[in-house]
Amino acid sequence: MSRQDIEGIRPLRMPACSLDRFDRIALALLLSWIITGCDSPDRFAVETLHVQRVGWDTLDVSAHFVQRVSSGNTATVTPDTEMVTVFDAVFDTLYAGPPGRIHIPDSDLGNEERLLLELCASLDAWSTCDQRHFSASPKRVRPEFEVTFPLDTIHGYERALIATDIDLERKAHGSEEWQPLRPGKRRPIYVQARIEGSSGASLRLPIERSMQRFILPRYDGYNDFRYAIQSSMLDTDSATVVFDLYVPLSRQAQPVSSRRFVLRSKTASEREAEMRTLVERAGAQVLDQLETNREVERAFVFVNEWSYRALDRVYRATFELHWQAGRQAEWSDLSGEMQVRSDGDLGTFTLTRASEEATERWVQQMGQSVVALGHLFPEQQMVPPAEGRPEDESSSESKSSEEAPREF
């Protein structure tokens, strides 16, 4: 590192008094006051402060001191005491002691972290200080990072498998090559799982092994995390889950690698199966309202056509309903159109045709051609996190062990 790299704040010095062109009389009257006022500062000062970077962990520090003797002349002096202090970016002390060859723990510092060296000395009743700024070494991470999510189809969004392999490197002093670095202080590694486009819904997963399976409900914030996935599925028919790997290289941690997973709601075949379930449940609700006083012996539903509007997340299906109320009763039938959201909410059924007996019962029980349907997927209704189930505390011992951070 060149001298220019470590140039810093020069000692504060009072400027020498400068006199304008006073007339001779004023100059004679003010001469004693001018000499007294200009002679007081800089009686003892650091003339030069030399900081040489021997390596990333070693500095050579020396200084030359002067003292004003008379009429602006100076002489080299040896101070009574000298103290060098090196501070990191948050002003924690890295070194405090005499000048000379000093050691700083560069391997424990952040990537090009800003450092401050201050030298202070005293002579008799006078003291002086000087400073230099310089930086820690450039550092980088070479990560191998893989995530499997969801881990299986049984547990939904509750499982993840994370594999990590971390190599920390430091640029060789005076070279462009990179070398392996083993810091003296342990640095915790963690993964932040978040939902893209949703603020506040995230999980912090401490990494303690190179291959680790996570049961996500055991970690704080899972209810919000799950709710954000479900909400995104309802809003856009998909949700993007991002896993960011954090390896602290500086005071402000930044992700060094990320993995993204786009979760899709349904395939075409899954959509059709969901539609048929909604039609069956809609038909059952219509029958429940029509045949309040009679037991339905048999009932069949036939789907004529259907569609799904992804933008609105709405199913539309026209279907026929045939049923027999009692063993000896005549068969009744009707046709109509169902419209309902994919989550089973806000459904309606519009009657388009009905048999004679079905028409009579419809007029008696319904009174209008369009009726509202109850929630067709009550088992899937989302409950906000504040009202949801608490975080999984079934294995507190296992939870505490998984929260111990992995370090390198």
C-alpha cells in the first residue's frame, strides 16, 4: 500500500499571523501584541508521521517531533511519552501501545473495513496528536449453496434442506492473487428465507452443519411466512420464495448467494379436479337449501363446460343437477352456472333451467334466480397469524440445538 493510500488528517496548526500594510505608526504600537499572539501555538508538534504497511496484519509506525525554540525556528525533540492507538470502523480499540512494529487482527476485520491510527505524544506540559486512515484487506466468500424447498409434498411449506460449503479468502498483500483465510474470531452463518414482494415475512435459519434439514414451524415468524405464501398464491396464482445466504464480511451484512423458488398454485389437471370438487360442493349446498324438509335419496351432478380466469382467480362452470327425494319420488333436475373464487369464497349459483317440481321448490325456497353460496373450502380458510396456531414448541430441546449458529 502506497503512502497515498494511508494519507489522513494532518495535525491541526494555527496559521502564522499575516499583517496587512499598516502604516509605520500602527505597526510600532501593535508589534508587541502581534508577537505575543502568534508565538503561542505549535510549541510542540508532530512534523511527520510515517505509517508503512508491512503486511495486512503488520504496520511500522514512527514519527518525528519538533518544538519551536525562537522566532519561528524549530528543533527536533524527543517526547516524554508516545502512544499509538488503532481503531476499527466502530471505534473499538485494535491496538494501544508504543510506536514501532505493531500488529492488528486483519483476519477478523471486515472487507476493506475503514481503520484509524492515532499517535499522541507529550513533552513537558505540551501534547500533540496526528492521525492516519487506512483500510483492512479485501476479502471475499466463495460459497457453494443449495436449497431444496419444499422438501416433500406431504408437509407443504414446512420443510427445507440446505447445503452450504464456505471458503473465505483474502487478497494477498501487494498482489492480485487470493489466498485462503481462517479468521481468529468465529463468524455466524445464516440463511434468511423471505417471500418476494412481501415485507416482514421472513425466517432466519442459523446454519450449523454443511447439510441441514429445517422444520420451519420451529422458527420465529413462520406463521407470517406461511400466510404470505398463501396470500401471494391468491393474488397472483404463484409465490416466489427466496433463500439468501449471509456470511458476515463487513459491519453491514449482505447476502453472498441466493436461491429462488417459484411456487405455482395448480397444474391444468389439478385445476380441473379442483373445479369438480367445487361443483360437487356447490350442488350439495343448492340441494340443502331446496330440500330442507325431505331427505335426498340419490343425486348426480354433470359438468357441461368450465373455465378458469387466472387474472381474477375465478372458476365458472355450467352443470346439471339431478336428484331423487325419497325412494318413490320422481326425479328432479335443474341447470345453472356456478362462479366462485379458487379459494372457495364469494361463490354464486344462477338458475337457468329447472324441471316443474324443481321450479316450484326453487320459488318456495330461493325466491330469486341468483343465490349466494357458502364457503366451499372451509377447511382451507386462512386465519391471520395473530389468530393462528402458535409456533411449534413440541421439541424445545431440538429447537435450541438447531438455533446454534454455524460458524467458520
